[in-house]
Amino acid sequence: MSGGRFLALVGSPRVKSTSEMLAHFLAAGMTAAGWSAEMRRLAPAIRQPQRWPALAEAFRAADVVALVAPLYVDSLPAEMTQALEQLVTAGRAARTDQRLFALINSGFLEAAQNDVALEMCRLFARDVGLRWLGGLALGGGGGLNGQTLTRDNGPFKHVARALDLAVEAVAAG
């Protein structure tokens, strides 16, 4: 599958967060694969309701959506949860070809700590009518501390490789 619209929704309330950096990495990979890609932060759209319509429209227009967020007390950040609830309340997707995957990062070394948050994302996909592509759990994400992820970034080059493989799979359909 070539081309399409990719949207990364960042759930972290922090600016220049690890989640935002990971979303940028995914968007750059999708762009390199021939997709149009954008990233939007959920917290500003919740805090400033005038921003919500543009975010909701970007969500409806996307062929593939990535939810990228940190783990907060075994869950998604509160503003992200509120945004997902609003999207579900707005109604099921009009299209049946939209897809969604999630990338949850945490400071815990055990990536399994992210399982509950990933399940929340899967249930969101089901409830809004998007095809669930799966979830990626990143343990030790706090070590990135918002720094730019590169393919030769020492101890995190394996993360870049994993995300490259994910982008390749999503771009291929």
C-alpha cells in the first residue's frame, strides 16, 4: 500500500516530551514511505476547545492513526483519555478502512507495565470503528527524556530499528 494520510496523536501533556519525539520519528518514517503525515497534541485541544474541531477533522481524514503516549499510573494521561472519550462520543468512523495502532512508553524497565494502557487503546479502536493494528510497548522510555531518536543513538538504536519495522509494516498495509 503506498501513500495515504498518517496522523500521530500525542497524549503527553508535556511539550517536547519523549512521546512527541517518538511521534515525530513515526511521522518522518511514514513521510519517507510516501505518506502525508502530521502530528497533533491532544492536551491543547482539550484545554482550548476552539482547537478541537481541527483535531477531530484530522482524525476523521486519517487513513492510519497512531496514539503515542506515556504511561501515567498504569493508564493513559487524563487529557488523552478525555480526548478519546470525546472521539467515541462523536460517533463511529464513517469509513471502514481506517486503522489505528498505539505506542505507549514508560519509565519502567518492563514493557509489560504498558499492557493496560494498550488495552485501553484497543478498546478505543473497537468503539470508534477503526481496525486495530496492534500496540508497541516501550519500557525505559524515560531514558530518552525527549531527546531526538536517531538510528545511531547508542543504547536506543534498537528502539529506532523497532519503529522503522513498525512504519514499514503499517505503510505496507
